[in-house]
Amino acid sequence: MFEMMRPEILRMVSIDPGSDTMGVTVLAYDLEDEILSLVEVQTLQGHRNAKIDPDYARLHGNRIGRLKSHYRVLRQFFQRVQPHVVVSEGPFMAQHASAYAALVESITYIRFALEEYRTDIRLDLIDPPTVKIGVGASGNAGKDEVKEHVLALDFLNNPNGIDLPSLDEHSIDSIAVGITRIKRYELELKEVHRAHA
């Protein structure tokens, strides 16, 4: 198992938001050796996790119940992983209004969970076309093209032997979000790590 709590490791959680399915990835960047490792990836299932508190879902509605379940899971996740950086794909105005509104709500619940962990870490947002370009796909690429590019990354270390081809689109997208953040802001991330070490 990869040891990510070493002082030279910057820990990042990257998220593909959604009101029901939410991809969540943990990346570890070794600031000394400049090696990026995929530590953990999963897709949260809001409709399943909301069953933990069915009364809440009945009172506030299924969508809010799913979002609240994401909040609970992420709050515990952040406490366990102790990220220095948290980044999410942002809502994109080209989407349908209802899809855009659902993503805005999802990101709000992510922010609530992050604030429970630490108030001095902001939630970074990256728009979908930039995420796609960040892994080498075109800005309007479909899910299959994004997955193809993520699977072809030769600099991503996979020490825990995660079966990347079997991952769903939400997990793949959350990896792409983290890769884009690392590639675009490597120098800034080193400064963030020093500030939070």
C-alpha cells in the first residue's frame, strides 16, 4: 500500500461532481522526486448512500438526500485523506439549465464538507473543456475519448494496482480533473504544500 502521509507528499482530492454519482480521486505528488501517484479512486452512489438517513430524504426530497449523503461521505473522506488541495470540475454554462443547477448544488455540498475539514483550503474549480484538454483530449471530447487519454498517461504511477480500464466515467473524469490541476499549477502546489506542512 502506498504511504502518502510522508512530509514530501502533497495530497490532492479531485472530484467529478454530480447530484447522484460523484467521482472522487486521491492523487499523491512527491515534491522531491516529482512523481505523481494514483492512490485511490471511487464513484460515490448518492441513491445508495442516502438510504443511511431515509427520513431526511423523505422530508427534503431525494435529490437533497443524495447531496447530503455526498456531504457526509466526503466529510469523513477528507478527514481520513487529509488533502492539501481539493479540486472539482466546475459547472459549465453550455449545459442544460437543470443540469447546471444540479452541479452548482453538488459543488455547494462539496464546499460544506471541505469546510468541516479545514476552513483555510479553498475548493478549486476547473471547467470541463479545460479538464479534457488537460489530459490531451479535445475540448469537446466525449467520455470515451477522455478515458482513452487518461489510460494512455505514461507519467501517472499506479502503486496500488488500480484497474483503470474497469473504472466508470465518473472515476475517470475525477482523475482527469486532478491531472489537469497538477499539470497547470505544479509550482503553486509546491507553495501550498509548504504552507500547510
